[in-house]
Amino acid sequence: TFGNVYSRLSNPTVAALEERVAALEGGRAGLASASGMAAEAMALMTILQQGDHVVAGGALYGGSVTMLAVNLKRFGIETSFVDATDPQAFAAAMRPNTRAVFAESLGNPSLVVLDIAAVAEVAHAHGVPLIVDNTVPSPFLCNPLA
């Protein structure tokens, strides 16, 4: 590695934050972003490309709905929104081109509770990651990685 050669790419303060948050969450590594929407966009755009499909829980923050239903659609990525309280709805919406499952641990603003373990089982059975926005409860109350 070249160390911290340019602060926008890496710097010791951000690296310390990423390492500590990953440790608190029980993760292997972390990546800090300027906002939750930036984090969601990074996670999804890393995985998705034109022609892909996402299954998303229907109880989502409005900005997330817009990103999935409008912005990603412009790039040829389709999203199916399902009942976030029904893991079988996630399973029924899976397609051969599904590349990710996205949901919130507690829907914003509805507070619909996601059965993380059951939805993770569906996603992993289809070979795709479950991306969980855990903004509302925080890792103190809910740890999706556990």
C-alpha cells in the first residue's frame, strides 16, 4: 500500500472511524460515507449493473424508494417492492437476474419490523446479499450482522 497519500481517498482519522464502527457492528471492515443515502448508493452500485433486479422491502425511507424506483430504473435496473413483514414475499419476487435484497430493519417512518434472519435466509438461498439499512434502531438496539 501507499499509505495516506490523498485525504479524500484515505486518512488516519477516517480509517480509525471505519475500524471502530466495524468492530462495534461485528463486521469485518467498514466504509465511511457522508450520508446514509451515499452508503446505500455505494452498496447497490457496487453490486448492480444494467439488466439486474433488486427485491426491496416496501416499508422504506422515501429517498431510498426514489433511488430504487426512479434513479436505478434510469440505468436499466428494476426493483420489485414487497411486503417487508413477509419473508415469503421476498422469495416469491426473486428472479434469475436478482442481484440484491434491500430492506430497512425498522421501516422509516412506519417502523415496520423486518425479520432479518428469515429474509437473509431467502437472499442467501438465492446467492445474493441482503443489504440492511439500520438507521432507525442503530447498532445499540439491532445488529443486522449478528
